[in-house]
Amino acid sequence: MSDVLLRIKNLKTWLGTGASPVRAIDGIDLEIKKGETFALLGESGCGKSMTALSIMRLLPPVGRIVDGSIHLGETSLLDLPENRMRNERGGRMGMIFQEPMTSLNPVLTVGTQIAEAVCIHDADPQQDIKARVVELLKEVGIPDPEQRFSEYPHQLSGGMKQRVMIAMALAGRPQLLIADEPTTALDVTIQAQVLALMKQLQQESGMAILLITHDLGVVAEVADRVAVMYAGQIVETAPCKAFFQTPRHPYSRKLFQSIPGRDKRSERLAVIEGTVPPLDQAFSGCRFAGRCDVVMAICHHQIPQWDQYAEGQGVLCHLQGGAEATVEPPASVKEHAVAAVEKSPPTPLLSVDGLKVYFPIHKGIFKRVVGHVRAVDGVSLEIPVGQTLAVVGESGCGKTTVGKAILQLIKPTAGQVRFDHDELTQLRGEALRRRRADLQIIFQDPMASMNPRMLVHNIIEEGMLAQGIGGQAAERRMRIEQLLEQVGLPASAADRYPHEFSGGQRQRICVARALAVEPRLIICDEPTSALDVSVQAQILNLLQALQQQLGLSYLFITHDIAVVDYLAHEVAVMYLGRIVERGTVAEVLDDPQHPYTQALLSAVPVIEQAGRRKRIYLQGDMPSPANPPVGCYFHPRCPQAMDRCQKSYPKAIVLSETRSVSCLLLEK
Amino acid sequence: MPELVVLWTDALIFLLIALVLLFGRLAASREHLRAPWRTVARSRMGMGALVVLGVYVLIGVTDSIHYKPLLPEAERSAGVMHSNEVQSLLDYLLTPLREQQEKTYSAPLATHLYSKENIEQADGQMVRDYPRLKYGGAHLQDPQQDWAADVAWTAIIGAQEALLAWLLVVGIITAWLAHRAGRSFFQQCQQILYSRTEVPWRVIFIMLGIVLLAAFTAANLGVKYHLLGTDKVGEDVLYQTLKSVRTGLVIGTLTTLIMLPAAILMGIMAGYFRGWVDDVIQYIYTTLSSIPGVLLIAAAILMLHVYMNNHADEFASLVERADLRLLFLCIILGITSWTGLCRLLRGETLKLRELDYVQAAQAFGVSHFTIIIRHILPNVLHIVMISVVLDFSGLVLAEAVLSYVNIGVDPTMNSWGNMINSARLEMAREPIVWWSLMAALIFMFTLVLAANLFSDAVRDAFDPRLRGGK
């Protein structure tokens, strides 16, 4: 008996028929051993999820497996009739999906849904099904399992739902758990909980996990072995440790270089030029050749062979054993060095004081106001000219609302927003309209932020027309072309529709649109979180270059600490509508004082094993902003809570000129 | 020269045609507008249905060109050159059908009346028998013997003419296609025959063949006989059904035209501005939609009826009077049916206004009106389009139902509803008179079926949920 649980040989899955089917998976081989965590890493569209669906034989109607074999133990999955395949799904193989919200049926109780899985796959007549469900719920760490049994999905938080999904997958006591981006939709602190749970379950039951992710940090945290996918092929396989020490494939190396972080602060991030080639063709050379920086003549006309240079390690590249010799990045990368955080004169461009945004809760026939959702509950911040303030926090903490309230897209309930001596909350009508040119916003999803029925030209022109700048049509046209070039797009892009561009290019168009009205402050609302790592690097480079050229200020709203570390000068950490800690990047990230900041930072998956902080697991989820806890908002989850914390909200304690923390622990 | 008369509904129909043409020109220059229509043009079902709809529209449009014919020389007096009667182009084309009035009921293609009468024979003797028709089959010497052969022969001649016409049309279109694609005529024929063209020309040609066959046979038979029989006063049923086409189309299209501005404006305003605007508009449409539609229509039509009776001198002719009533019916139906679309648009706008690109426009200081025109309206147009074509068949049927309960169009106006209404008595008669009802049903069924199939194709092309994937 070998210890290989899943063996995939030369699997090919094509989508669509006709002249040019999309070769979503084009000949992959992999083996997963019993009890190991195997991570499949890759950017969107590289075929990771298709691999998982092919294993489960749950491909969409247009997809079909044209070649290859999949063996689970001794069983050949592709030869099973459908009715026996059903026993394997949820039986020996369990699967959990990215979005826990849509994976559960909202009209059935959690208990019923798990019981269904139990009845099918673990039918033991002697056994009480409810008892088994409760046991499963307990196993995945859900408090009060008896009570949760009869609750509906909407009563649970995102993290809890993902735990329920895991419980369902565990119902059949699977030998292989396929986790398709299980934590991507979750916040970092919740992600840490779920990853820890999966690790623990694996140790208890000895099942193998196929973890599909795009996040190098998550891989570093939990995986035993890694396979990197690119354009439908596996380009590198290695044990986790070896992979993170020396990635061999040029693509893997590029991925590492494009991750933002403190150490790269003063340089441009490496970017992978170009885009993934379309997969509806037969390749005659290396797929990565067009974007590779160590490309050789042979790469273009000969398909590379799998190079198995050590046990369990291989790379798909013409360079023998990958490209160890050329690890040094090209010198040109460094030329964009930033003069680091020099202290600019403290003239705040924007200063926000005691900003509050409450959304009323209506109830009853007469829609009486019975309470308020305190989305933003007294936020004060300042942004100097030419600097970046990052606002970090988990989803639902009110950071996006702060951005929109500053722009007056949402009317603040109270507080002041002063921009260049103007009180924005007092401006009305035409005065406010004119002021809008100075403040712009870039959104998270570049597709949703452009009208799909307008040409790029009209999209960029819109702001200029509304503000009455840019002169005649011909002048505007020139300006638009100039803007497009400034953000790295050809001038011909102006006459195309947004859907013709890739995600990164779309975000560039959004940047160009914001720049068109010559703003002084841009609010970036998670501008890179919908993008792949390599594309994210392009946008971050662009934003940084623009700041240097034009002296822009950014309010950077994000949940990604690495981006903050790379780009921001100052950080404000938000929790439940309030800023709990603020200071310069170095101050806050190196020496977090507030227990929440400490927990948040420790939950971020990091690649370097050495730099890993001691993990602080937070209990439970963020409370509802409609009904915040009495006293310090964080005390129910705080590992260092004291009795005093329940009494009143702690005042901000100023530690230095730039630094303040709201915590009683620091009170002398 | 005959004097042209433009009735209210005529004017609106031509306005509608102008709007459609304008939209067509606009759509031709915008890729995102053109793309879904191209999908429609590739759908076999849709294009087949479109041919049928085209025939109906053609009939409707020719029936919408009204004029007062010149009086014959003898009857002219000083200053009065035109007849008081308003005719349409269709009336003129169907003159034989219109003028060949029998005495009373006669079955389809019959040569004798449907009821016995006392006939005075040449020798002065009175016989009670079915008398010969004045026009239907009047050319036959011995109906008993010649009838079957004559009908068959006439039908065959019609079919031959249809074949010739079909060959002509198909030849011209194929030659044009071949010219455009740069192929030879023969190659183009092959492409079409094996259905390799992008637009399903084969289906279009087959449908065209069927339509031409029906038209030419009917034309040939209709002149000699009463193809679909005659009604109680001896009027040709085929003529009545053809005249009813316009009524159906007018109800189906003008109602939408009338309700669209209100539905679009109110729906988008409610969704975009929220707050009290939303409350007011929601209040209006919930109130309106909770009044039973039929009651509202009955009340309005009866009021109009009273008004017309009291001001009879304001209407120059019967046709004008009936036309006003038709228009009024469209308005009332429009008022009762805009709420559904309004509600849909409100919901969609609620979603759109939260989208980032609307927020981005707000951040630029773009005015509300511009945002609605530029960002909201184009993105809800697909809903408008889908609901317009889906509503059409429902409205055609609604007209039939309303006329049946006597609150529909004017009783003097030809409409399928009126035909069905009068068929109520005919069905109770012994022996039964079935052809009026049958004719109305067949024509209405064909129109509604074609409209439904076409709207299916349109919805498939416009609905974003059904798009993509392929």
C-alpha cells in the first residue's frame, strides 16, 4: 500500500466546444499523500478551481475532461458511474467553497443541512443523528452546538458559516478535504481561526487537505507541499519550506518579488509584465515566455519538459533546476527609490474631527426610529499634503463609510471635515460641486466602478465636463490621451469599452478618471483587493509614482497590512466605528500598543517563518455596530480585558506627536 | 386628390415608427446596443416570428393611412368634393371584399346562404330553399358540380403565383447577400440551404414562403368566394379580421408608448431619490394597482361614452369617434398597467444607485439629472425592452376580453374582441355559426404566438443573467 491518496495524471479539462475550446487545465500531474496539506497556488483564471471541480466531477455544463486519470486510493474516479460518484462526493472527498454565505441554504436550519449530509454518508441506524450533528458542530469549535442546531444561516457570522461548511464536509469522514479558497472571503482574524481549525482537524483525523489559494501567506502558514499553477499547468512543485527558501520557476520568483512589504518600501515592486496568454490555443513554447525576464530563445518554440530535480520537487522550465543563478533582480527595478518618510511641514490638507455617521433603524408601520447603526462613531484624523494615511480594520468596522462621509457621498451625522480651510459638511450646492474636483475616490471593484455602456473616453471625460475644465473637445481629447499614457495605457484605449480590459488595466482607467479633475486628495477604497498579486504590484507602483510626481495625498482604506507597510506613512486602526490606535507606520506596525492591533497584526499570515509574531487568537466576532458593547468596544474579545474596561470608553492617550492609543492599559 | 385624414391613433403610430427608426439609427452606432439585437437576428425562432409580425405590421400600417375619397363626378356639389366617409388604404386594397355584401350568414367558401328563404322561381312558384349568394361563387353555372374543381383550381393558381413571388423575393435577397459577401449566387444559395449563414435566412425564407402561400391563395379565393364566410349582416369575415389587425396592434403598442414615459420617469425617480419621492410614488402605484383594473376601465369608458353622446357634433365621422374611443382605451390601459414596469425599474435603480460608478459620478459633482440620463437609464433599458415585448401579447388579449364585456373599443370598430362578442349569439344558434369566432381566434392566436416567440428571443438576448457562458 502506498501512502498516496490522490493521484492525478495528465489531466486535461477543456471548456466549450467548437474551433477553439479553452484549455482550462492542460495536462497536470499531482500526488497528494495521506494526511498532508497540499496547496495549489495560482492567480485567478489559472485553473485551480477547475482542478478541484474536475476531481469532484462537478464541472459546469460547458466543461469536459478530455484526457487523463484521477485515482483516489485505488479507485479511478473518472471511470465511476454517476451514482457511485455521488457516494464519493461528500464521502471520501469533502469540499468547502469560498463563499460561505451562498453555500448554505438560507431557508433550512444549520442542523438540518448537516443532518442531511450525515444521513447520506454516515448512516448508522443505531446512532442518533442529532447527536452526531452536535458532535460535528462541537468538533469545528462552534459554541453552544445544541442551540446552534436549530438556527438559520443568517443568524451566524461569516466565520461561523464557514465552520458549518467544514462540519458538513466532515460528516462523511472524508479522507480528502478540498478547500477552494476557504478563507478569502473572511477577515484576517477569522481567517486565522479557520486555518487553525483546519490544521487541528487534520491532526485529529489524519485526512489530506487540498488547499486552493492565491495567498502566499496562507500557504506558508499551513501547507506541507506546494504546487504553483500558471495558465492551466503546474509550473513548480516543492515542499513548502524549500519553496519559500528558493522558488525555482521564474514565475514563482516574480510572485514573491511583487508582494509589497516594508523592506521594499523604497523601491518599485517587481511586476510581471503583460497578461496571461489566452488559453484557447495550442502552445508551441513556454506559456510564461512572453512575461519572463530570463527568457531564452528556446522558450518561444519548444515546450519545456518537467524537470524533477529532487524527490518531490520539480519545475517546468528550460533552465535546469529552475533559475537559481539569476535570483538577483534586474538593477533597473531600484531606480524609483523614494526619499523615505521625510517629515513634511505639518500643514494638514484634510482634517476630520469627531466624524459620526449613524444610519437610523426603522421599525413598525410608522417607521419610527428605534435605534442607530453607528457605522462611524467619532473619528478624527489628519492627512498632510503629499502623504498617505492608511485606515485598516476588518470588514464592517466603518472604514469605507469614513471615506464616503469625507467625500460627502454620505451625509455625516456630526463632526467636521475641513479641507483646505473649507468646512465640507457646511458646503451646499454649487460650492460643494466645485470642491469635489479636489477630492476623488478609487473603488475596490474596477468593473463595477465604470458604466459598462460608456466608452473609456466618455468615462474619463465625465468629471472634466462636470467640473467644466479641459476646454474644448479637442483639448479634452488630448488631455485624456495624456492621462491614459500617464497611467500606462495606450492612447487608443480611449475608444474601447471597459469590458475589453483586464482587471489591472481597468483599475488604471479608474485612476486616470480620478486624475482627470486634478484632485489633491484621493481616497483609495481597497483599490487592490480585487486584483491578483502581480497586478496589485502594478497599481501600487502607479499610485506611488503619482504621489511623487503630483504631490497627491492618499487616504488608503485597506485590510491588507502588507500594502500599508509598503505604501503608507501613517496608519489608523479602526474597530467598530472608532479609531483605536494611530501613528506612523513604523510605530504602529513594529510596536502595536492596543490589544486589537496586536491581535490583528499577529493574525496576518506571513511568509518569513522568522518574522512570525506570536499568534493571538481573538474569540468570537465583531459585535454589531447597532448595539456596541458598553465601555470599551473591544473588551468582550480582548485577551487583556479588565473590569474597568466595561465602565467607559477609554480616552485617546497621546504617546507622542504622531501617536495615540485608546486603551486603559496604557493609562498611568 | 383624396383628402388625407390623420386620426389621433394614426399620428401616434407614425410617431412610434419614427421613434423606432431613430432608436435603430442610434443603436447601429453603439456596440452595446447593437450586440443584443444581433443575437436576436441570429435566433431562428425570433426571426421566423418576426416575418409573421412583419406581415401584421404591414397590414396595420396600410390600415393606418386614412383619407376621404373623392365623390363621383355626379354627386359633387359646390365646395363638397370629398365623401364624408373616411377610408383607409387597406379598405381601398380590399375593395372587393368590402363591397361584396351578402344578405346574411354564409359558411366559408359557400355558394348558398346559410339560412333558408322563400325563393320565387322563374315559373312564379315559391320554394323554401337556400338561395344562391349574390357574390360568393356567383360565376359558377352549376355549383354542385363545379364548386370543388373551381376552388381547387383557384387555390392552385394562387399557389403558383405565390411560388413566383417567392422566387422573385428570395432571388433578390440572395443576390444582394451574395453581392455583400462577395460570393457567387450559387455559393450563397448553398450557404443558405445548409443554414451556414449568420442570420437564419433559411428559416426566414421558409416562413416567407408560408406567408406568401397563404396570402396569394386567400387573395385569389377571396375575390371569388367568401373565404371565411360572412356574418349576420352579410359582411365578409376575412375583411373584418384583417381590419381587426390594426386595432390589436394599436392597443398592443400605443398603450406601451403611453405608459412608458410615466413608468420610466417614476420608477427611476423613486429608486434614485429615495426618501419622500419614493414614498409618494410607491403610494401612487400601490393605490392604483389595488383598484381592480376592469372597474377603472369600465368607469372611464362609460364616462367617455356619455361625453360622446352629449357632444355628438364634435366628431366629423363615425371613424373619428371610434378612433377617439380606441385612444382613450389605450390611455386607460396604460394607466392601469404602468405600475408593474415602474416597480421593476425602481428595484433596479435602487441597486444601480449604490454601484460604484454612480458614486464616482457623484464624487465628480455630476448633476442628478445627468446621472439619471447617462448612468441609470441606459442600464435599465434592457428591462424596458423585455417588458415592452412581453406586455404586447397580453394587451392584445386584454382588448379581446374588454370588448367581450362591452367596455372595449367602439362596437362599430372592427376588432377581434367585438367579433368574439358577437359570436356569443352565433354559437347559441342552431345550426351553429362557427367561422367568425374561428377566424378571430386564428388571427389573434398567430399574432400572440409570434409576439411571444419574438419576445422570448429578445429576452434571451437582453437578460444579463442568460447572457455569457457561451
